[in-house]
Amino acid sequence: MRSRQRAHAPKSIDTVQLVAFVVAGSDYAIDIMRIKEIINPVRVTPVPKAPAFIEGVIELRGAILPVVDLRKRFDLPATPPTRATKLLIVVIEVAGRRMIVALVVDGVSEPLRVAREEVRPPPPLAQGEAATFTGVVHAGDDRICMVLDLDAILSSKEKVTLASLSGA
Amino acid sequence: MSAPFSLATEETYLRAIDRHEARTSRAVLTFVVGGETYGVDILHIREIIKMRTLTEVPRTPAFVIGVISVRGLVIPVLDLRARLRLEDTPLTRAARILVVDRDGEPFGLLVDAVSGVVRFTESEIEPPPATLNVADGSFLSGIGRYLSGRRQRMVILLALDEVVSFQVTR
Amino acid sequence: MSDGPTEKALQEFLSEAQEIVEAFNRDLLTLDEERAQGRSDPDVVNDAFRAVHSLKGLSGLFGVTRMTNLSHNLENLLDSLRLGRVELKPAMLDLLFEAVGQFHRVIGETAEGQAGDAQPIDDLIARLDAAALQRAGKAEADPFNGYQLDPGLLSVLTEYEEHRLRENIKAGRTLYRIHAAFDLMTIDKELDALKGRLKPIGEVITYLPSVEAASDQQIELDVILGSARPLDEVTLAIEGLTAQVAVIPRGRPAHVESAPAPEVIREPAAAAPPKAPAPTIDPPPEAARDKAAAREPHPRDLGERDELSLKSVAQTVRVDIRKLDHLMNIVGELAIARAGFQGILDGIKGDRSQVVLARALRHELRSLGRKLDELQAGILEVRMVPLGQMFDKLARVVRKISRDAGKEIRLTITGADTELDKLIVEELSDPLMHVIRNCIDHGIEKPEARAKAGKPEAGAIRIWAEQRGNHVVIAIEDDGAGLDERRLIEKAVARGLLDPAQARELSQREIYNLIFLPGVSTKEVADQMSGRGVGMDVVKTNIARLSGIIDISSQPGQGTRLTITLPITLAIIQALVVRAAGRTYAMPLNSVLESLLVTHNDVVTIERREVMSLRGQTLPLARLERVFALERGANQPAPGRQFVVVVGLAQHRIGLLVDELVGQQDIVIKPLGRALENVPGVAGATELGGQQTVLVLDVAAIVEEAIATQVAAA
């Protein structure tokens, strides 16, 4: 179901609002301000000769959006979609352009409101993907969510490719 | 590299939403009568005119406050307060006559003030509650809720067909 | 209010007439020139015809009888010229130029208020008529070129049709007879469709009702077509229609019979001078008949009209009447704008520094006003259609019903060329149809009963129409048993519409008019034809909706006459603007008989009803403010002197008390919309300029109400 944001101003500059979600059993979070909407999976149309990082495209109300599978991005095994599978429709800045991308996730867990200082630096464990994460937060139940840096999930080359497909 | 499609930027994405909303939602003209906010689908509104001298018509129900000429047509004007059996409050300069259209037949509805236009999707409109402080629930077609600033607001949507149906018996 | 036109209007008419006569003169000069060169432009003849036609109409309005008569006869001559019936000879041109001189003389004398001499005009008219009768055709040895046509057919053809028939034969075309069946309800459309198919391949000379119809719902016609095409092409043209085609062979009579019953006699319309006396049931006097015959020498003038329109099809356009309504609305709005300018003019009138401007403005306004009037008259004229087509429909219905009812009916129709607004004609056909049904079912007795009463076995129904000023009167008369007063009273009493005590007070006329009350005219047992639950009350309502008045009179054993008086048009009417209790209303002038200034002393109360004495008669009064329950504001006290507007509905008269008479104005009545269309006493609304919207009173309804309350109070 669509739940479009109606321009809520953050309570204070010192808190961040995040949305937590699951990819291949691990918890992640992204800044709520980057999420346009969360939708149920729709049919993904494969695109011949498309760059590998694009699974295909979906059509949402007449707009064509590229689909990026986060599991592949993280080199995690893909699982068949379940009822919990969602698409996060997010804004990614590429080559000076604000593109809309659909991210496949295994489930959306909860919105988080945390003080800025509660966002800790990423642990050395996630070294290989260090560039992709800006920090970690505790999400209750002793769960730890890795805060995803959306602008870093695509390489510069991929971003240029994506921008070139925006046509505009 | 050319592609048979072009991926959405934020701008085209937002435009697609607007177009979609325009297609699937109803624009409702909201106005105030007796302190409540009411609404009528904007498709039914021909125009909004300032209060002007009415020509009274004898032998009509009290809520028919007269006729006016609008673009060469003579149309009856109903006092919406009287029609909805609300308390009488004095008119101010904000009073307007909504020229509405019902099956091609124009009517004027006198309201205290016009507020604006609000868009509702079908899911944002509830059926009218059984009890409401309007004596006759048949004049209502639903309740629309929306946010104005941070406040929840409510619009009583009028069943225009009912409002403008009345009998003048010989 | 005086009947005659105002001095100002008369002067305006005269200057207009002057212009038209001058244009007519120019046309004649052109004709003369062309004749000398051996050619003739039909457009010029048409122009001249139109000029004379306008003169006839205008002078009729202003009661300048000599001009009307002369233009009427000129019109005939020019019509003959137009149709090629007569040839333009120098002697005829002399006559036409003489007419120009006479027109100038009449205009001059009328301007000076002189009655003038009618003799020279009558002399000229006689010579014009004689000229119109001089046929162009030379006697031919065998006009029908070997065709032996049924004399029965020839006798029903109009002159024009006969002329076309000869022309077709002369041109060596084959005559075809196409027998086609039409649904009674859709005959007009179907016939148009058939004509449309035939037009490209030939000329429809005439169509006549066939003898036998296959079913009651159908009417069959024989169409005579002249065509140069072979039979198979004609057959192809009508493919898909329920019609058969046959060649009318040479040397054998074309077998076309006209329907034997009812015998439809078409009398030419009596020449109606502007203030014709009320027609009687008697046929028009011989003199009038002769004159009419000279003007329209053929009994079926309507058939000819149809043919004419066929012939001049390239110059006619079909227009949606709503477009004309729209144009009329615009004219109304222009009149309002003009009133606005008048207001500006009035505003600067007293200002000495604006004298020049005011004069210029007044001048322009006057000419604008005149042009607006012309525009309005033009649009109204376009809306006018002759009643003939509807009368034809009635004739078919008479034929069918009389056969079903086993009664023989002789139907006479007069005044089929009387014109009415198309919308009114359309709305009229159902009510008239019903009246005719009533006539045949209830009015005309069975043949045996008629024989016993010493009447001819065939019942006579006469329908006539004529224009009287801005109204058209249509009457339907039968020579049947007449209305049964006792039954009418019994029924009205039984229906609770009348109490027996009241019944004794009623005049004979009032008793006859009981037939228009709901339930009085409906039969208890529904029969096939008239027992559809529709009574005369519905007829009356329909007529009232057209601002018409219906009246009935009867002579026991001798017959019944129903008269319907209708305004010529509903699009624009003259209205009297009045004020009562601070409100302004418009009253259609056609329902206003007169208006009087009265004081309190003139009004007397009898049995709690206000009345006044008018020329020895007691006139019941109704105060408009009470009729409409108007509240008088503190600043609107009832004036000491008030006006009584005397209004009438059939024989009923009442005086409507109002505070003030504002004046007369042409208005366009606009409906109040579906929601308010039934407000009793209100016919609609109109704009009076300065954005002022006022209600137009439904005078008939108000009078009726007043009478009803009187009866109730009595």
C-alpha cells in the first residue's frame, strides 16, 4: 500500500528518522527522507542488454523506474519473494541528477527515530562494504541495523550509466 | 547509449503522481455554511459569483430565495443554510453563490464563504455517519478527511442531487 | 392604452416604407433594362417580390389598408412572374411603376393623417389581377403529349404541379408511379427520405394518398415522378424502402385515385385584411372568395408551397430551431445593451456641455433600435411555418378515425397558410389531434341518428385558422349533437368539482367550459380511440402552456365550436411592466385588455370580495400582492391611487390591482428551469436591462385562480 509522505518536518535537527528493513536476514536502515514510498512487488520487466546492476524496470503510474536488487549488491544469495517482500522507492543522486530507483528488500520492519549521536560508526566487520554504510544503530531487541548510504550503493560508472538512461 | 525507455528522474516521477491523482481523485470545492465546512465535487461547479440582487419567486419553498440571471440563463438560488435546516446567521461580504450543474440544469447555492479546493482519493472519503448535526442525512454523500497544516479537517460532502431536488406543487 | 400605433412608431414605419418603395422602384428599373436586353435575372424579381412582401407585412401591422391591399395584389403578380406563369411585358412594367406612384401617394397621405382615396388603388388592383391571369403558355395541341392522364389526377394537382407535369412530359421524361407505404407516426421523415432518394434521378411532381391502406398504422401514397432514367435505375433508387415503382404508360390513364372518404375540401384562405371581422361559420362571401381565388387559383396551395421549396432547394437552409432561440436571446441581450446606452443618454441629457454628444448618441441609438427591430422581426419570420402541414396530418387522422368509428366525415380546412411559430405548431398537433378525436367520437352522431335529426348523413368538421393581429385563432367546428349541459354538470358535481347549488348559478358558457375540468371529459369506459385517460383538461393545459386560450361554445343539436387563440410566437412578446409592493413584474400584453387608474373609493367590497364597477359591469379584483403573498416593506406603503390591469381568460375578466405601471417593453421570456417551471402564476422571467431580472406573470393561471376562489367563496 502506498503511504506517501506528507511533508513532515523532523522534530529536531538532532534526531534522524530511519526506516529499518531486512535483506537476506540482516537488518538495514535508510534515511526516511530518501524514501518516496514503499510498494508491494510488481512485475519486473527485464531489459535486454541492460547493465548488470539493473534487474529490470517497473512501471509505476506511468513512470519507468530501474530495479536494483540489494541482495545482489551485497553479494548475498537471492531468496524467492515472500509476502513480506517490498520495493523501496528511493531517490538517489547520480551525476547531479535525482533519480528514482526501486530497491528490492525482503521486508520492511519499522520506522526508527534516533538521536544523531546514536548513529555509531560502522564496525570493522563490514570492512568490505565500508563505503556503503554510514553507521549502525540499535533497533531494540538487541538488533543492530546498518545505516545504508544510498549514494554509495552504485559505483560512479554505474551512476553515469543510470543517468544516461534517464533520457531527460 | 540510447534506450527504448527513459528512466524516471524525481521530477518525472512526481509529475506522474500528479497526473495519476488528477485521474483517480476527486477535487472538491469546499465552502462554509453555518460554521461547518461542506464540499461539492468541482465537476458540478459552473462558476462562483458574488451575492447579487435576487428576484424573489412567490409560492416556492422558503429556501428558494429567488432567481438571478447568469449568462443569459435564469436560475433559481437556494439558501443552503435554510435547505440544510441550519441556524440562520447573517451574511457577510464573503457570501458567494455557487452556480452548480445538475444534469445540465443550473442552480445557485448561497453559501457563507468559499474556502478552497481539496483533493480526495476514494479511500479518503467515508460514508456519512448515521447521526450528524444536520437534520436530514439524505443531503450528505460522505465525509472527507484531510490534513491542513498539521490539523485533521473534515469536509461534509453534499449529495447535490438531493439538495437541488424539490417540488413546487400547483 | 390605445390600440393604434404610436405616432412615433407610425412615422418610423412610413420612413421605412419609403425606403422599401424606393428599392422596389430600383428593382423595376433594372428589370426594364434587362428586358430591353432580352434577359431576365430571377434574383431581381425575387428582390422585388420580397420588397412588396415586407410592405404588405409592415403596412398590415400599422393598419394602412390601402398599402396592404395593393402590396398583396402586387405580390401575386410578382409571384406569377417568379414562377414563369406570366411574361414580363412593357404594359405590366407600366402597371408596376404605377404602383410605385400609388405607394408614394399613400405614404404621403398617411404621414399627413389623411384618409386618402382608395379608388385609384382599387382600379390598379383590378388591372394587376387581370395581368396576373394572363398566362404565358400558348395553347398546345396536346399538352400531355400522348399521355392520357386520369382526369381525377389532374383535378387534384395544383397549378404548379400540373405545370411541372407538362414540363416533364414536354422534356420527354418518363412518368413513374411509386406506391409507398408509410408508418402513420413517422410519415414526415419517411417521405422526406423517399424524396431525398428520388431527387437525384428526377422530379417528384406530386404525391397523393392512395385508396387503400394495408393497416391502420400505415398510410400509402402514390408518388408521381418524372425522370429521364430507365425503370431499373428508379427501382434501384428506392431499394430498401417499402415502395413499388411502375411506369405510367402512354395512352392509358394513370390510375391514381384520391381517397374518397373523407372528402377534404381545401378552401383558399379568405383574404384577411388586418382587422378582419370575426369569421362566422358561413362560407366567405363570394366577393372575398373570388379575390382569394384570383390570388391563389389552386385549391391545394400547400402542395404548391412544398413544390416551391423543392424547386428552390439550393436557396433554402434547414436550421435547428434552437439556433434561432439562441439568436433571439442575443437580440434580447442587445436590446438590454441598447437600454443601457439609453440610460447613459438620459444621464447626460441635462448636461449643457454634453449637448452635441447627447444628440449624436440619440441619433445612433435610434438607428440601432430600428436595426434591432428588423433583426428581431427577421428571426421571428424565419421561425414561422404555415399550419398546413399540421392540418394535413389532422386530415389523415380524420380519415382513419372516421373509418374506425363508422362515421362519414366531410372535412373542410381553411387558412392552411396561416403562419405560427414552429415550436407552437409542433406543440399544437397533439392537443388538436385529441380535439378532433373527441369531435368524431362524441360530437358527430351516428349516420342513423343524423338522418333522424334531418341532417346529412355525413358529418361536417370544419377547421379554420386565421391571423388576428399578433394572434392566430384556430377553430374546430362540427355539426354534431352539441354539448350536453346536464351531463357536464352531473359529471362535475359527481367529481366534486362543483356543488349543485353553484351549478344553478352558472351561465351557459361556464357550463360548457366545465368540460375543461379534470375528469369531466374522460369517458368511464376506455375505448380504442379517445379513452386514453386524456381529457380536455389536458388539452387545455397544453394550450395554456403555449400562452393560448381555449374556449368552447355549442348549440344543442347543431354542433360545437372550439376556438384556440394563440400568440404568433413565444420567442418575443410585448409586456406591460408593473410594480406591486416594491416588486417589478412583466405581464404579457396579449392578455391585458386595458388598464385604469383607481382610488380607494372605486373599490367596493361585496361579500368580502373586492370588486369595481366598469362600464356598468362588476369587475372582480385581485390584488397582486395578495395573490403572491408579498410583504410590503415599511418604505413601500400602498399608494392612495392604484392601477387596475384588466386581464381576460376566455370570457372571464378580472382586474389585477398593482401600484404602478412602469411601461411597455418587448421581452424574451426565459424559463425558470425545471425546478421552478410549475410555480403557479409565474410563466418565466425576463431581463429588463440594468441586470434587473423580473418575473413574467402567467395571467391565465392568475385569472383562473381568482375565478376558482370566487366560486369557492360564493
